[in-house]
Amino acid sequence: MSQNSARRRQSTTARLSHNEVGDLLHAYAHETLIGGSPETRYPAVAAHLAHCKHCRADLEEVLEVTRSAFDPAGAPAIASPPPDLSQLPRPWQKQTVADRPWFIDRFERLWLEFSQPLLQAWQPSPLLGTVRGTLLFAYRQETASNDPNLRVEVYAEEDPATTLVSITVDLPGRNALDQSGLPVPVHVGNTIRQAETDKSGTARFPHIPRDALVSLRLAITLDRSA
């Protein structure tokens, strides 16, 4: 039975593309850093990493980025929230921007991982409102380069345990009046929720548990076509 399971696992892994494995690297790295068992939780990824040196190298780089949000005991760090990407190798990171919490990898994916310090930095007020529609957290980054403009807003919902997360991605290479159709996946724990941007470039995710905000992850494959 175990041999059959191993064969099925190898067969599944053989069909995984590098991009598919790359989409799970943040979750794999997070499980590693909290002292979990990523090989058991993500066996197909572990099997792929065992024979793919390129994805192993990418995992090491993701671990470096993710580690900046944790102290040695695995608790959220109290240091400055934006991760220090200045030492990442050039093949992974296209350019070094130390004052923003996201980066674009060589596969044209925009990565952003939430953390408690990051949310504290985005807090517009010391008081977290409980009224539906209250803005709890807000982040806005406009660039002068060909990189996207990014806006993240988190609103309270009627249920105090849930939030509405709004992600706006403005790609300079696309029609400024129609930024629709870009898939935006949000990793919430072990699940992935996906929505497409509307004409303003905004994708909305209602009913995100408030206690899950600290581990939310984005991995948006950018489409810069007009």
C-alpha cells in the first residue's frame, strides 16, 4: 500500500510545473519556519524539491524573505515590517526596493505576505472599529517605474470576526480605464480564494476571518499586456 502511494505521489509530482510548485513555496516555507512538517503536509512539493535544484534554490530565497517576519521562536518579529530584500540574488528579485513589503520574482509574480507588524504599520487609527465598513488597515504604493501600483484595504464587516479585503493592482502597461480580468489569488491558511479585478483594477474578498489576516499571502501573476 505504501509503495502504491509512493508511486502515485511520484506520478503526481512529475506532472507539476515549476510555476505550480512555486505557488506553494510560501506555504511550504511557512510550515518549515513554524517547526511543522512540510514534507507531510505538502508531499508532492517535497518530492519535486528532492530532484529539482532550481526550485530548491527558490525555496531558500523564499525562506529568507519569510524568515524576516519571524523571530527564532517563530513568533512575529517586532522589527520594521517591510522585509529586507536587499540581499536577495538577482535571478529571484528583479530589483531591490527596501521601502515596500512586496516584490516581483523572475516569473512575473507579485508576492506579498501579511504579518502582525505589517498590519500595525497599515493601521490608519489606533482604534479598530467594529462598525461595518470601517477601514481597519490601508496600504498604498505608487511607483514611477513600470512596476504596478498596489493598494490594499481591509474593512470591517457586520460580523466582527470577518473582514472585507480589497486588492487593487494598477498595471501601467494596460488600459488605464480598464484594468479588468487579472486573476488575484489570496492564500487564506490552507485554502486559496480567487477573484478577478474589475475595470478599476480591484478584486474584493468578503468574509475573510480577522484572525487569518496575519498570515494572508498574495502571489499575483502579472499580465502587463495592454
